[in-house]
Amino acid sequence: MVNKWRRDHDKSEDQFVKVELKSVFSKVGFNIVMRMLGVKPCFEAEEMLEAEKGGERLEDLMKRFHPQESFALGDFFPFLGWLDRWFVVKKMIKLHQNRDVFIERLMEERRRSMCSSGVTKEGEKGAAIIDVLLCLQRADPDYYTDEIIKGIVLIMFTAGTAALALFMEWAMALLLNNPHALTKARDEIDSNIGQNRLITESDLVKLPYLRNVINETLRLCNFAPILVPREASEDCTIGGYNISRGTMLLVNILAVHKDPNEWSEPAVFKPERFEGEGSERSGANWLPFGMGRRKCVGEGLALKTLGLIVGSMVQCFEWARVGEELVDMSVGMGSGFMAKAKPLEALYRPRENLLEVFNQI
């Protein structure tokens, strides 16, 4: 990504080059998950994946896991429900079959790769996630069936890639609207990492302000406004309301994250609110990943990935808004995810004092 943007800038005669970030972040998120699974797709959508992976472009492959939104007529007009079998249901069945074929092909490829490389243990260093699952399948084939492995891979593609892309887009939009925070994050990286190399995962612990930027982004712009449904395991009282056992409960995390009783100036982007002993964060007022035993298992991966991607963009490039007006932060209507109504566009140029670092990539 960094090299591609640098090449695009070198081809342009303009001081700043405009880039549409939403599609870029979608490809980055997809690329990350593919590499975790043991596949190495290209970043550029124009390049082709290898024939044994289906001969598809990256963009076409992404559409398998993030199709265009549609709705079933029967949900709104029950007497027209029979039409869904010929349109929505037929489309979803074909989509499921295409996904299934791709994941099966991926599993078979990893099985062949494991045999040739000699990977035999799930804890072996450098093993891809599918390799780990296939090793577990050897040890316990009755539990780790192909269907279980397919389900895990499918969740990584559908939930993981979309969430990462949305978080990265919101983070950059907030930084563009708050250039003082962008400058502060860049200064922190320069003072702790220097300008002789790129930021790495091990550097993230030295960058508390960057982590605060990520935390504040997750507070203001979470992936979804509510958590997945819970069920009351016993009779209880919540906020003065008597809740019977078995009642479905929906946690409105958007309301919690913007509650003026919990946060000072809740609508303002203020990463400093997470700093040190004066942090406004408490045990139950910051819930972007939920909490308890049912919290999102991808929390650690998401925080590290966001830190690396956003940190790399801040470190390597100077950023500016396309116009003088602030970036539109409106939320688009859709499938329940808090996506931006308008794809994010920005102006960038490589930092001159990091040109030597670019040459090392």
C-alpha cells in the first residue's frame, strides 16, 4: 500500500494526490485476512490471483464475501414472499455455493502445502490459521470437521475484513478533521521510532497517543450501534425496569459511548480523554468489542492492525482534506454497520525525510 501510493505520487505532477480511501481500506483488510489464512494475494486489484486460487481478481473475490445489499419482499409484503425464491433466495444460494467452493479449494491447497512443508503441529511457528485448524482436525476429526473450519474462515472474511475497513476509514476521517491530533500522533512516532524505519507491531506499546486515537475512534464510530443480542439468565432489574428471565436484551453501545454522564463533551474527538490516571474510561463505558465471555474474539487483532495501518499512514505521508470544509461524518443507511455515507477522499504526499525508508521497502 505504501509503495503503491508513492508510485502513484511519483507519476503525478501535483504536490498532493487525491486518493479514495474506502476501497483501499477494503482491499487492505481483505489482504490481511488472506495472508493470515496462508494465501498471498496481490494488493492491486488489476493483478490476477494464481490459477489454482480460482483465477479471480481481488475485487471479484471480495464480492463473494461482501455482496451488494438486497432485501426480501416477503419481509415487508408477506403475500409476495413466493417471489423471493426466484430472486433473493436464489441469489443467496448461489453466493453460498461460490463461497463454499472457494474455501474448499483453499483448504485443499493448504493441505498440499502442509504435506510438502512438513507442518505437523498446530503450535508450529509461522503456521497459517488454516494450517492450525487442519492440524487440530488431524488430532480430533470428529470435532474439527470441514464444516467447522469453513465456518471459522467465513467469519474471518465477512466480519473481519468489513470491520477493519470501516475502522480505518473512520480513523482517518477523524484525523483529517482534527489536524492537531494528526500532528501529535506523527510527532510521537518520530520521537519514539525515528525516521529511519517503518513502524512495527512491537513499536505500538511505545505509542500511547496513537492507541488513544484508536480508542477514541472506536468510541465515536463503532462497527455497529448495538451488540449482538443477549438473554437474561435470571430475573433482574436494569435501570429501574424489571427484566424477566429469558428476555432478549440489546445493548445500545452507541448511547453508552456518547452518554454525557460518562464522557465529557461526548461528541468531540478527544484522544486525550484516555490518558493516564485522568482517563474517562471505566470498566463498562467503553464497549466497542462487547465484554465478558461473549466479547469479540478479534479485539486483539483489530487493535494491533489498526495501530499498524493508521500509524504507517501517519508516519509515511502528509495528509490534507480535499477541500476547506470538514469531512462529512454522516452515517450511511445499510445493513446495520456504521459506514460513512460518502466514501472518504483525501490528499496525500510522501514525507520527504522518509524517502530513504521507502526505498528499503
